[in-house]
Amino acid sequence: MNVQVNEGIGCHASSLGRPSDTASATLVPLPYRGPVPTPDFVLELRRFVGTRPLPLVGVTAVVEHEGMLLLGRRSDNGALTPVTGIVDPGEEPADAAVREAAEEAGVVIVAERLASVHQIPRVTYENGDQSDYLDLTFRCRWISGDPFPADGEMTDIAWYPADPLPAEIGPEMRRRITAALAPEAEARFEGGR
């Protein structure tokens, strides 16, 4: 396992030495606290670009089930958020959202629609690494599984009422959740007008 300063949105099973088909794998909670493991492909890119800004595509999976939202407490900063993660090279973003839900929360979901496309302001980490994340937020539907912190990226994960949203959810995550729960079918975006 490669562990470095969190690249901000998540990781994948291959960086943890786990099978990527977590829907059929047995998931066991790990006692993990600290930086979120960085995907191997990001570590490889960092060898070439150093700390310069690295454009990455991330996903947010807003998972709804019977008026409840799947939210977890991040192990790196304690924030209450939906499932998030980085899209692997060549991976469809909706598939990344489904994969991240299985890896982080041990649940099977379906991505129903793209809700929001948003360029997150540049993130600079303590080690100087800079990342520019294009976030794709998906509205997702729960299929099966009892949520638990499967890979250690979350210290706690549970169902929370969608209305009202927990007060501690930050403005950026609140914006993503609001877009995913909105009744319109079109994705929201900024710019281009």
C-alpha cells in the first residue's frame, strides 16, 4: 500500500492491495486513521510533475434511499461527506462512483444521473502538491448492503435524513447534494454563458 498525503477525493482498491470487484468480495473494516492512500497512477504522475498542479477527475456519489442519504466521516479531516473518489485512467466516471461506494461503504449502488459538473478551486496540500479537481456529482440509488467503513477512508458511515441536511455539512458538499437531489434531469454546471 502506498500512503502519502491525501490527494483530496479518494482512492481505489488496487492502491490498498484489494480486489477491485468489491461487489463480490468480502469487505472487512480496517482500523485506519490518517492520510487517505493516494492512487498509484497519481504517485507515478507526481514523479514527473513534482508538486505542480495536477488535473484530476473526481466523483461524488450522492446515494439516496427512502429519504435518507449515505454520508460518512472522512478519516483524514473528520468532515461529513457523501462518498467521493478519483476516477481511474480509462474508467467511466459513473463506474467510478459505483466502485467508490463499494470500496468506501461496502454498498452496491446504481448511478442514476449526472447531477453536477464543477471545477473545484485549486487544492494545495501540506507537502506542496497542488491538484485541480473536476468533480462530477452523480445521483445514486442504493441497491444492497449495510454501510460500514470498508476501506478506512471513512471512520463512520451511516444513513442521514436528506431533509434537513445535517448542519455540519460544508457549503461545497451541500451544493453537490442539493444538485443531486434536485428534481430536474439536466446536470448543473458553471461558466460557458
